[in-house]
Amino acid sequence: MKPLPSTSSKTPVKFRMPTSENLVPIRLDIEVDGQRFKDAFTWNLSDPDSEISVFAKRTQKDLKLPLAFATQIAQSIQTQLTEFRSYQGQEMLTGEKIVPIKLDLRVNHTLIKDQFLWDFNNFDSDPEEFAKTFCNDLGIEDPEVGPAVAFAIREQLYEIAIQSVATARESRNAKKGRRGEYSSISSRSTGAALDLMKLFSNRYSVVRKRKEWDVYEPMVDILSNEEVNALESMEERKPR
Amino acid sequence: MASLEPPAAVTPPSSKPNLLPLPSPTIITPSAAALAAVAPTTSSSSPATLSVATPLPTPSDAELVHIPSYSRWFSLDGISECEIRCLPEFFDSRSPSRNPRAYKYIRDSIIKQFRRNPSSKITFTEVRKTLAADVISIRRVFDFLDAWGLINYSPAALSKPLKWEEKDSKTSQHAADSPAGPSSDSTPPVRETTKWLCGSCKSVCSIACFASDKCDLTLCARCFVRGNYRVGLSSSDFRRVEISDEMKTDWTEKETMQLLEAVMHYGDDWKKVAQHVGGRSEKDCITHFIKLPMGEKLAGSAEFGSGINKLNQMKDDNSSNSSSSGKRLCLSPLADASNPIMAQAAFLSALAGTAVAEAAAQAAVTAVSKVGHGEANAHFRSLHGVQGLQNASITSNGSNKLKSSEEARSGVNTMPEEKVNVEEELRTVAMVQMKHIQEKIIHFEEIDSQIDKEWKQMEQMRDILFYDQLNLLKHERSIRKTGQQAAEGTRAG
């Protein structure tokens, strides 16, 4: 496993998902003939592409969707995978990067709101484990919540990774010009804890301020049917 | 609680009572009724016990989960050799996300989810929504469990005895080294010699199957191509088995009648005939038609192409009571006649019932009277359509005449007299046929002479044209000459 870089963290690292498993979050939102299919799952990059069509067909058959869905699903997965792969060769800057992860999702009847900090640099991290513990601790019965939580975490990590690739590219270009200083990544001398403090403008202790407790507390809400319907109709109206 | 089904056609002592320790949360001791013993039952003292259930599980035991006997190695506690072999990617530490712990997590959650509602089949998509893992791993494990009957296995679904099932029921006894297919439980192994059922997609093989002797497997062509066979087999282990359609059924009387009808209607259009018969290919129809008893006669009298039509017309008119045996009987007196005309005539007479002939005679009497050398052309144009009627009318006339004469003599027809009548009729029929041929010959001669005339006309035309051409050339030349002379004259002068 990769050792955690401590001081020499300016060295760029090859792009990958900062988790123990290099899984890609895939989101599907396909509409065919008025039927909308939304889904989100994780895909292992090391699987051959032949699996895509098999999976698409399987999903279409299991859910009894019309045939057109299978090809669309396969296409969508393929594009997202190629996008991911296009980032793969590039470098991204890591370092002492603690990122806030926000959860704000609705799975069937369960509404979850949460915020926490995630060590982006920890390539051993496992969103799935986190999700499992999360559900167990909060006593969530719906088994679909776990994977949804893991997926949300993964998605956000993915976006941050993309961002860091972009900043790495910028920095490379900027290096040619001048020596750049990057705000959240630069200070190395003091160590992780103090970085945190700097990050969250708390200079005196590592313990969180009381008023911020609410923000970082998970909130789980079980909705009734009507509320679910109302939310669904709102969500559908938004992208249109 | 899980229970086993005994493999069919296996002696009871060999099926050992297998203990599958399943620490499932709901433990229900099976009722005594469910223990119709083929093998000795195990006691329910230990928390996880097994019992051998009846072939048809009673619906009251909703908690019973069935798994096939070849999956008896399975246990929720650990990972067995079979799993390691079938899903090596989880155990070879090639990928960090695929490790035994993850495999166990996926497998256990799938099984638990299925067992929560064992009567309904669980789909892959339901499962993957609830598992925090990458979908391909989930799919592999799901397929593995499905193939081994650890999930989505319900004995009611396996009521059809599959060909390779019976063979496998013997081999599945031995250790699960070579993965075997599902064994039939309730129904006794019935060997269907005519039908082949594919082992994996469970459809009837029609065109060709692939049978493997190594593992006693039968796959339809599609599954074979797709590679839907078990681990350990390769494509070379399969041999091709052709299934021809002729073997399936013989031609029934109804089909034969349909065929004859169709031939009568459509003649040589075998595509339509095949359509009409239904269920037979063109080739089948043709071969069967040829094989029919009267086929030879028809093939022999090829020049009477129209004769075939009218023959079938009569056949059609006759009720289906005229069996082939009846035809043969009637054919016998003149069947070996060297003259094809006689043979045809004999045939026609046998088929034409008097009622039919009389009905046709009413319509055709006028046409017959019109037959004469002067009216040859008009007659022959309608020859094909009317010939049949004429024949019938002639025979009917003949038979009518005979009948009337008979009535004049005596009112009772005895057997020998009838025979004589039949012979008379045959003679008249033969005479009529000969007359027809004569008229035909005359007709053709006339056509011949007409053609000769036209030919001569054409030749004359040709000659005339030739003369014209010559004249033109001459004219042209003379003009040119005069033109040249005139030109010379002007130049000189």
C-alpha cells in the first residue's frame, strides 16, 4: 500500500481514486420514450469492457425496461469510464488534503444530511466501510442506503480528484512563469493538526466549536409517502 | 432451514444425510410431515440441521429453503474450495478490492436477501442496489450462486425432465468436482427420444444440438456458441448432433389430404402448397407427394399436364372415403397397361363417381356437341378447362347409355354385368381420348401451315426491301456521277 506522504507532499501523484479500491462512481440518468431510469453504482475499472454490455442487458431485463435502454445504459457507462480513464494518466497534486464531504441524499424513504471531513490523501480509505458503519450506527433499515452513501462519498472524492488534476496542470504551467504558492496545500512545516486548524479558522484547539456541532452531525429523516412524492416531483421539475 | 432433495434415480443409501450448518437467524424445526424419508432424517437437536424433504415440498413450510444436492458443500461460515475455484479473482489478491472478505460479504448478503423471501426469485439489480461494492463483483458472485442453485432455486420450476438431468443425477452423487446441472426431483426420469432439451437455456433443440459425453451435457446451438457451459469443459468436448425434421412425425391422413388439395389448387407452386399444408417444408411436400401411390401414374402421364389437374379435381370432389386401397383395387385391372392412355383412363373411371359425372355432364353436354373439326380452335382454347368435364361427361354419357340399356334389358344389375359395363365405359373413354388427340394433331397442323404462310410473307418482304435498297444505291450513284460531271463541266467552262 502506498505510504502516506508526510512532508514531501508536493510531489504529484498519478490520478486515481483516493480509496483502497479503484472504483469509479457511475451515475445513470436515461430517458427513453418517457421512461426515466436513474441509477448510481460503482464500477471496478479493472473489469473488461465486455462486462458493460452484459451488465446493461442484465439490468434492462431485471427491471423489465424496453430494449432501447440496454444500449443507452451501456453507452452511458462507457462514456463515463472513458472520461475517468482520460484522467488516469495525468497527475494530481495531493498533500495534506482534508476535504469536507457533504451528504445530502434521499434514498426511498430515508433522507440523510451529514457533513464530515475526509482525508483525501489516505489512499486506504474505504467509503464502503464507512457507509456500512454509518448505517449500522444509525440503525438504518433500508439496505439501499448504504451503497447510496458510499456512492455519494465516492462521487465527491472523484470531483475533488478532478479538480486537483486541474490545479496540478495549472501549477505546472504556472511554474514555468513563477513560483506559485497554493493556499491550502502549501504549508507543510507544522503538520496535519495545525493545518486543520488553519483550515477551519480555529486556532486554539482541535476540538470543534459547539456551534459547529450541528453542522457535522448526521441527520436521518424517515419520510412519509406524500413527502416522498412531493420531493420527487420537485426534483423532476428542477432539471427541466 | 435448508433441505436437500435426493437426486432422482439414485438408491437411497448412497445419499448421505448432509449437515449444512446454516446459522440463519430463523431456525425452525421441520414438521414431521415434511420428512418423508428417503434417507434417514437428522435430529433437530443441533441448531442447524438438515432434513431430507419430500420431492414436492409442502407449501406450509415457508421457512424451508431448498438447495440442490450438488451444492451441499456450501456453508455460510466459510469459503469452500468450490468457490475458490469458480471465482478465482477474489482469492488471488490481484486486485485490492477483491479479497475473500469482500467476497464473503457479498455472498452472505445476497443469500440473506434471497432467504428473506425464498419463494420469489431475486434479480441481480435488486441485489446490487443494496450492496456497497462494485457491480461486476456482485454480478459474478450472483451468477455463481444462481448457477449452483444457492439462490433462486425452487423445485417447482424443475418439473420438466431434462435429458441431461437424468444423466447428471447419477454423476452428481460424487463430489462436486465437476459441476453438474440441476437434477430433476419429483418426476421420474423419462427418456424422450424424440425431443432434446438444452441443459442451460431449457429450450427444445430443433436444429442441432451439442452433446458432451465427458460431462453428459446437452446444449442447444445457441448456448454452445455463447459458451454457456461449465468450467472444465471446452468446445472440443462437444460433438454435434443433427436433428432432422423427418424423424419427428409421419404424414397423417389429414396432412395428405391437405397436400393433395393444395397441389390441386396451386399446381406447381410448391411454396404455396407448403404453406397450405402447414408445418411441412417444400421439400417435404414434394417428396411425400412423389411417394404417394398414384404419384407414379401421374409422373408417367406427364403429357397430360392438364390431366393431373382434372384428376386432382376429381380426387377432391370425391369424399375422403376413397382411400388409397380403393384406388389400388380399381387400378389393378388395367394398371399394367403399356398404353399410358389406358392407364389414365382406368384411373379416371375409378375415381369418377356417377353422381359427379352426371353433374359435370349437364354442363359439358353442350360443349361436347360443339366438338367438331370446324370448331377446333375454339374448342382447344378451352381444352384444358373442359377436358376434365368432357371426360367425365363421356364416361357419364357412357355410363348413362349403359344404364339405360341395362334398364331396357333388365332392372337388376348383377356383378358380371357391371363388369361388362365398366369395360364398355373404358372403351368409350379410350375412344374419346383418341379423338381428342386427333383433333389436337389437326390443330397443330393448321398452326403449322399458318406459320409457313407467314414465313413466306416474310421472305417476300425481305426481297422487296432488298430491291428497294438496290434501287436506292443505283440512284445515289447516278446522282453522284451527274454531280461530278456537272462540277467538271463548270470547272472546265
